[in-house]
Amino acid sequence: GIKGALALAQFSNFLKNLNAKPTVVVDGPNVAYIGQIYSEGYFNYEHVDMVVKKLMDKEERVLLIMPRHYLEFQIKAGKIRSLRKRKGQTIGPYLAPLKSAEISIINNWKEMGILYPVDIKAQDDLFWMYSTVAEDDPMGKDCCERRVVTNDQTRDHTTSLNLPFRQVERWKNTQLLRFEIDIKGGMSAVDILDPPKFSWEMQKINGKNGRKFWHIPLGPRDKAKEWLC
């Protein structure tokens, strides 16, 4: 709609006016909700903060996309409630007050200047998707370097945008950084996975004397790692 387009236009101007362009954008809700559909699950601010710190340790410039209502002192637990209801679990309260440690995490993000709040009626996924193709450098040098940390498969959005499947898969394989959060003994560890060096599709290489060489991936995209060359 018009409001969504205006919100994206404002985000575009925000990126253009940044002195230090972000190299990685974090899909905050996707990180926070990963693995949180069990009965005690919740919007996990600590996991988001772990991802942010992991990226900063790698000297990445981080931009955190977060719907505005998750930055208030109490959050709406609608998504968790619906997931619990579907599984026949205890639903829990609709409004959940934030703990002091969670408020401290949010305040720290604000102090670092890495937050970009998105209004509740806007689709926050479109903002991080747009960030990967935005030309916020006048010379276009910065447009393809930015990646996003998310495990979102983007099926709904890419279908509605009516984009060619092959282009979407190539974009996902090169611009999206997948992550894993391992919880053991009450402690959590995060691992951010680098994208594959080659997109998982047939590759043609032009050799000497006009010869052509084909490299063909073997097996499912998400499991196999071998190529027939």
C-alpha cells in the first residue's frame, strides 16, 4: 500500500544518509523466535544480542531491523500464542512485560545506534530484503555487499513479488546468512553460516579453444555438497 511504500522510501533515505554503511542487517524477529514454539518459549532478546555481538566480533557494521512494538516495555505475544494454540499447549498472556535485562539490551542497541524500528503495520521483512539491493552509494559500489542474517525462507514474499525462481534462489544463496543457536545446559551458543561459494545450480565454465565445462550439483539443495564435474 501507499503507507508501506512511503515507509520503504524513508528507509532508503536512511541508508543513503548513513556515514558508515551497514555490512550486515539482522532480521530481529526471525532470530528471536527461532526455536521458541515450545510451551516456555518467548521472544528471545538475548539470542538477538548474541547474533549482534558475534557479527561485531567479526568487525561487521550491523543494522538491526526490529518492529517497534518489540522495543516497548511490554510486548504482544500474538505469534507465540498462536503457535502454542496450534500445538495444544498453554497459551499464556497476550501482553508480556519485559525483564530488566531485556530492557538493558534494547537500551544498549539504541546507544550503539544500530536499531531501525519498523511500525507495526509495516512488513519488516520487506525492509531487510530491500537492504540487500539498495544502492545507497552514489557510485553503486555498496549495493551488493550487504547481507542479512535470517533463517526466513521468504516463500510468501517472493511469490507475491512474482520473481523468477532461479533469480530468487541465487539471491538467497548469496545474500542471506543462515544461523544456528545451540542451547545446552541453560547456555546458548550462536553460529553464523557463510553462504556457499557457488550457487547450488549448474555452472558452465568456458575453457580454452572454445571448450565448455559443466559442473552439476548432486542431491538436494539443503543436504548434498558434492558436484559432478
